[in-house]
Amino acid sequence: MKTKLTIAALSLLSVLSFGANAAAHQITSEQTQGMQSLGSISVSQIGSAPMDMRQELSQKATEKGASAYRVTEARTGDTWHATAELYK
């Protein structure tokens, strides 16, 4: 019984970790060498934290089929805005 529970827990963790690894990640301009550009995205929010913007960029990039993104513009203040180039 304990073995089955351990196997089930490990299976669940592997599925969760695969989902986390599938998300697009931020890269530098040097890291874009040899990568294919897929276009750009932008996000805007009122009163959010920078981590919220990074999470939203990653989510949008993943939805567009990108494995990585490079932030090309970011503004802060009462409202946040960021634009990123997508790469595959």
C-alpha cells in the first residue's frame, strides 16, 4: 500500500514539474543567437508587481508556442507595461 502511494505521489510530481518546465523563460539578447523569432507580445496591468508581469509574459509566450522571450520594453509606475520578443 505504501509503495503504491509513493509511486502515485512521484507520478504527480513529475507531471507538475513537466508543466513548470514547459513554460517559456526569459533570455538575454546574446541567448537569442540561432533562435527563431515568433513575433512579439505585450502585457499591461494596473497596480501589479513585477513578478506578476513576468508570469503573464511567460504564460502568453507559452500560449503562442514560444520556448523563450526577451523583454524589449518595460515601464513601471501606477501601471505596468512590458513588450517581449518571442523565440522558439
